[in-house]
Amino acid sequence: MMLTKSRLGLLVTTFVAVLLTLSEVVHCVEKGVTYDDRSLIINGQRMLLFSGSVHYPRSPPEMWPDILKKAKQGGLNVIQTYVFWNIHEPVQGQFNFEGNYDLIKFIKMIGNHGLYVTLRVGPFIEAEWNYGGLPIWLREVPNIVFRSDNPSFMNHMQRFTQMIIKKMRDERLFSSQGGPIILSQIENEYTSVQQAYKENGTRYIQWAGNMAIGLDTGVPWIMCKQLNAPEPVINTCNGRYCGDTFTGPNTPNKPTLWTENWTAQYRTFGDPPSIRSAEDIAFAVTRFFSKKGTLTNYYMYYGGTNFGRTSSSFVTTQYYDEAPIDEYGLPRDPKYGHLRDLHSALKLCQKDLLWGTPSLQKLGKDLEGITFEGKGGVECAAFLSNNDTSLAATVEFRGAKYLIPPRSISILPDCKTVVYNTKMIVSQFSERNYKKSMFANKLQWTMFKEMIPTPDASQIKTMEPSEHFSTTKDNSDYLWFMTGIKVDQDDLPLNKTISPILEVASLGHLLHAFVNGEYIGSANGNNIAKSFNFKKEISLKLGDNFISILGATVGFPDSGSYLEHRLAGVRAVRLLGLNSGTRELTYNGWWHKVGLDGEKLNIFTEQDSHKFEWAKVNKGPSPALTWYKTNFDAPEGNNPVAIQMETMSKGMVWVNGKSIGRYWSSFLSPLGKPSQPVYHIPRAFLQPKKNLLVLLEEMGGNIDGIQILTVNRDTICSTIGEDYPPNVGTWSRENGVIKSIVETPKPTAHLVCSDNKTITEVNFASYGDPTGSCGHFLLGKCNAPNSQNIVEQYCLGKTECTVPVDKNIFDKDGNTCPGIPKTLSIQVHCGHKNVRSHMRGMLESNL
């Protein structure tokens, strides 16, 4: 058929249109995120994803770039964060996205660092955050039931979710728009409460998933710990051992994802330290990836600080300090380095993990090999596991023998070369040190005593004590409960050795009792049993007496069902031991006052602190409910800053008007020590001179024990055995083949100082059988006598050094512990090359 010009033009136009349409489809696929049963598919490619939780409100923006840089250097390619509803909408309809609440700035910064984002919108997040992230004003909405098929709650939840998604879309932050967000989460661990809501819970979770899908972000939605996540929402695992505990996706077309791998245990006041080892985390992650997992998220990778009153019930200011990056933004080795090396080892296996066929081979009791092989067996990655918790084992695999330490996994990216073992840490260790600042501790304290109120006509009056949460509406931790009683001579005991007893039953969290303005004592609950009883003998005078009880909360609850019904505060009061019998005061008529005077009048700011009459601090025990003020200059150097509060009791600290959080040093753990004695002051909060430090002390303490500290990890160590694999950085993959980048791969001790510091001293070095740990090494039964000199030759004066674990260097004659495996342990100190001149310059600049 002959084509006319018009027909030819139409055909060309149609052909071009089809090409453009195909181009748009391809372009969309390139920018979008999809998934199959193996992994997420980002920009058309499968990927192994190593993610870490970093929460923007838990650090100032000035710290974000360094944290993100270190996260990327640690081998992460994804950052996960919650969205915190209650900080963004503290008052209904009034929004705040400024400062460390600037979510958009944070996400853009993540993208600028070449990292992806998982955005956990929630809006309920738990997260050991006040009220689980729900705004307090939701409690006031009539007939509301949180997280249920309740029209009022769903309306507010949907409105906030839509607002957040619109902000992200307007800034083109979704991967489908070329941005960094590759996943979004709706709701959070709902299965744990779903049964409490029965059919309303089932309908709600289906609604939430469908509502999220309808927002059309172009990236998948997830629900963590949600067995019945509606299609196409991906259900994911939270926990410590998702390689073994996760039952898997609820439909076969979804990938296996791990949204919370708990790197430690968050701490509440009264808890002892709890540290999850680097080896345990590495084992769990390796096992997960060996079972077709393709995304793990460390919760937390950097925990940060619960500034102000943002933590949930009884949670300390310090959040997940045992994470790979500690509260001060310093890498916590070996956790940081050992996981970094794990990520490198898994990336060497990436093609096989994402495309290979997995198979399991039993190699003996508690021993197994998992392989991933490509077509024709040309490429192969293997995981050799020893699940015995106490005994090492030698396994035979593909004609070779491998020693596998107890409860560990060796990674062989070519099915023959061990590049990493989860038990054998070849990265360095570090010890955190606190040092008293030379410049910042000229503290001259003054004090202001908070007035103890008595009943007043202008205050809130009810017949019985009001419920604490509903009365304060989270505008303050503190609520005064006040009543008056009249005492006649006949009421008082005739025996002068007998005193009346004040008894108070409280639903928590804490109370301080005053009678006629005099402090008589305190009592508190804990994170498990929040309610408690207070009993204390008191002195009463003839005539009118005033009882003032200061109730205090330490954050709102963040978990469980029916949060809108949670209660706190004084519930019953009575006097015991009167001649006239027990006097019930619960219905005596109570006046209430929200907050403290100093708190309301911003006593902690530079401008308003001058409005108060400050007095010199008296010698002896500090009085209860007292404000203290001083000034200090910024500490020397650039190291992070902290304040030692161990000698105080309970209260809050402000620096230049910014709260660094609640302290509670008198709440001791079972070990007899404060759960948190030291508190972070971000450098971003400080000015060079005359920083205003204000604290509220509720129960009294020793103000002279407070110190300003600097924080460092200048003590670094390494412990490497002869049988350890070489550092994973020794290996590379070229054209599918694993090759060494050095001539003779061997185990080495590799030490690196941070912040341009150099190794100024070798504190310990032993090639033989040393014992102990970083900061606490001891010589064993044998030691190569030249160990110290050799390590000094390799390391002194250098920013980093590598020391081979080689008997030809340390033990040429073979006289050191013949016949037993050797270990090289090293401890060094990092500092500035010329410490004296450096410190002299610092002193001169401070004068």
C-alpha cells in the first residue's frame, strides 16, 4: 500500500508518541521503587540495603551532617526515621517544622549524602517518645478511641498523614520523583494491641493500609510486626533475631525486610546497663541475609538525646547510647567497625544473594552451610554456620576445612575464601573517656527557692484530687495538689513520741510532700509499677495546716492499647494517728496549680533569669525544690561536652535556655549506681563565653559535685588472633572473581585515630596470650619481649597504622608459647602531635 504524506506523517507522529510513552514508562520505572519476592527494586535494580535509624529531633541540625557521614562510612545506604506528630502539631492546627524539627531539611540532607530514606509516618510511633508521638490534644477530642475504627481518630490521623505526604511530594522527595525516600510506613507494631480492639482493630488496620496506598507515593508502604498487612503493603520484622523468628511475608510476592534490629536496650531510670555485643548483632544480621533477607535496619544506629520533656514514661535522656554511634556522635567500636566490615563482606556476595539459588547443607550437629549459586554454578557465595554456643568446630566444605568459632558464621563470597567471621572482630575497639574541662568549671552558683503554694481562690478547685495527665495537658511535668485541715488539741496525740502519718496513694510517677511549707519527703514508682504509696510522719500545729503535694510525671506512656484512658497522679489521701481517728482527706476539697513559678516565668533564659532575686548558695544540704544558676565558658577543644550530675537528685537542666532533658541521679539501679550520671550538652547549644546554666533540683543534692566534662574516644585498641581472617578490605570482586588487593593476605591489627589526631603513646602491646579488654589489658603467661618496641615503630606519630600478626616479626626464633595460637593485643592513645603547644594555644585564646 502506498502511503500518502498525511498518512506517513500520522504514522510518524504515532510512532514518536509511542516512543515517548515507552520512554516515560522506562523513566518512571527508573525512578520508582517496586519489589518482588527477593528484594526491593530501586531504579530498576535489586539492592542489598543496610539501614540505620537516626531521629532528627534527637540531635541538633549542626550534628546531622557528621552523623550521616559516619553512617555512610559505616556501610549504610539507607537512613530510617519516624515522623513525630506531637512535635509538628503541638496545638491542633498549629505546625512546627523548625530547628531540629525540620524534617524536610533532614531528608534532603540524607539524599545529599547519597543515602536512601525509609519514612515511618506512623502517625503512632511508640519510639520511647512522649505519648508514642500522638499529640496530647487528641485526648480532648470527644468520643475518641486511638488506633481503632473510630471516625474521630481516623479523621485526624488521615489529615496528618496526608499533610506529611504532601510536604514530601511538594519537595519531590519520593524516589518516584527522583528523591531519596524508597519506603514509607503506616502504623507501628499494631499486632501487639489489635486483639484489644477486636473487630474495630481489624477494620482499622485494613483502613490504614488502604488509606496509605491511596496516597499514591510511587514507593511501597510497609507495616512492621503486622501479620495481616493488607495488599500490597509489606509486613516486616522487628526484633533481635529476625533470621529465626520472622515467619516471613504474608504473601509470596513480598521481600523479607527487617525494620528494627535492636542494637541495645533503651534504658529507663532504675535500669542497669544493658549492652548487646557486636558479635551477636553481626551473627543475627548474617543469618538474616543467609535466609534471603535483603534489608536490615539497625534500631538505633545513632540514638541521640531526649531533649526537654520528649521521652516517654521513665525513659532516660540518653537514648540507645550503646548504638554503633553513641549519644555524642562518636563511633562506638567495635560495634561500628565490625558491622561496617560485615556490610563490606555481604556486598561482595551481593549478586549471588540477589539472583542466586539458595540451598542448605547440613555439615554436622549444629553445623550448616547455606549457598547461593548463579546459573551453572559459575558464581557462588556461602555462609558456614556453627550454632553451638560454646564449642568451636572444624567443618569440611567443598573439599576444604574451615574452623568456625562457637555461635558464629563465616562468609565465603566465592564459596572458598573466608573474608569475615561474625565472632572474629578484626576492627578496632575504643573506650570512652570523660575528662574534666580546664576552662568550664569555674562555677559560681546562686540559688532561688521555689515558693510552696497554699490553697488560693484563683486556682483550680475540685472536691477530690484531679487526674494529672488531663489537668496538665502536658504543659508541665508538675501539678500541685493542695488542701487545708484544721487541728484541735484533742486531735493531736498526747504522747510526744507519736506523730501523725500522712498517707498518699498515687498512680505515679513521683510526688514531693510539703506540710506548712516544709519538705517532708518524696516517693516514686518505676517503669513497671508506676503506682505507689507514700507514708511519712509529719508535724501539725494547732489551727490551720496546709498540705501541698507536688505530683510529677516523667513522660507520658508510649505503648499499649487505649492510651487515651491512661491516668496518673494523686488518687487518695488520709491522715493516720490522730486521737480523733483516721481522717480521710480524699474528698476534703483540693486546689490545683499546674507547673512551677520558675518554669512559667522562664527562669532558665538569659532575659528572664534576671527578674528573680538569686541568693548565695548555703553550705550544707541543698533544700528541696530549688533553682540554681551559674555561667561557664565553652570547654577547650572540639570534643563533645557533657555535665556530671551524679551528686544531684532529680530535676532538669537548661543551657542557654535550651533543656538538655530530665536528670534523676538518685534513682539507682540494682547495681547501686545512677542509671544515667552524665548528660550531653551539644556544642551547638554553646557560645564561646558566659553560657547560662540553670537547673531545677526537686529533692536536694550536692551542687559542688557538678562538673563540665569533655568526651573522647582517644583510647583505641585491637585484639587479633593468628587464625583470624584478613580485614575484609583486603578483598575485592573483579569480573565475578574474589581477589586480594595485597600480595600475601594475613591478619593485621589496624588502628585509626579520629579528628586528625595521631597516636601519641602505646599503652599496651603483647604478642602471645594476653587477657582482658580495651582499657584493661593484662599480660598472659607468655609475651614476645619486643612487642612494645615493634608496635611503637609501626604506630607512634601516625594517624593510622597497620601491624601484621606475623611470627616472623614478633617471634623469629619461635620461643613465644610454642605450639599454641598467638594473639596480638594493642592499646594506644590518640592526641594532638604537640599536646603542650596545642593546649597552651587553647589557654591563650581563652584568656
